[in-house]
Amino acid sequence: MTIRKAVLGDINQILAIYAHAREQMRLLGNPDQWGDSNPAVSVVENDIKTGSSYVMAEDDEIYGVFALVIGTEPAYERIEDGAWLNDAPYATIHRVAGSGKQKGIVRHCLSFCESKIPNIRIDTHACNYIMQHLLESSGYQRCGIIYVADGSPRIAYQKTVNGL
């Protein structure tokens, strides 16, 4: 399976993966993180147009998707009940999802991002126990609580690579 930048021609498969992920979250007790319609089509299109959207694919089938956004994340300016590991430049991983047809999507995403950027931040919902476990078992440190644009809290994580 290879990772490549997403193109607009991938959008139908990407949206299907996000729909699958929303349903899985609901089934696992996390109905609120993405609700019924997140990420919005406009957000997915913007991720592709700005070059921050990546897909994990084999041949013409996409198995996973994520956004790797380099630069500051406005929601991360304020953190409660903790602190970031450092103030160095970082990238943020957003909107990680898999089709359910391949295992290891999150770990593959994390490894790819860590190979590109030595300082990674990511957040997840308090009810997303699977993501919390995957992040913590991959060396990400829980740093505190941040609030996304709609005001809802998220658990914030960070990992530094190569001794940053």
C-alpha cells in the first residue's frame, strides 16, 4: 500500500471512507466526534486543493485518508490541563479514517507523518478510545485539552521524533 497526495478524482472514495468511519464511530460509542456530516465536503475539497490530503491506496482502491497540515493550528493556541511538549514548528494530523478493508491504517499514517515532520500534534474525542490507544501505544504523549471550532473539547497529543 502506498501513500500519495489525494486528487479531486479521489473524492467519491474519500467521502465513502468518511461515511464508513462515522458509522464505525457511532457503533463504538462515539457518535459526536464527526456527527452525521463531518468532515464536510468543502473541508475535504479544501484539503485536496491545498495539498494536505493524503490517501493510502493500492492500484485504484483507496483504503485510508488523512490530512497532514504543516503550520500552526488555531485550536492549539490554548491548551488546558497540561502543556505542549515544545513550541517548535509542527504539523497536525487531521481526519484520519480507513475503509475497514485494510488493517493498520492509523499506524501507517502516523509512521508516514513522522518520517516527514519531526514534531507532530493530533487530537481526538474523549470517546474515541481506539484512537487514544493507538496514539499512546505509538509514543504520542497526552498533553491536555484543546477546543475545536465548535467549542467541543478534544484530547491533545504530541510526539517528537529524532530528539526534537
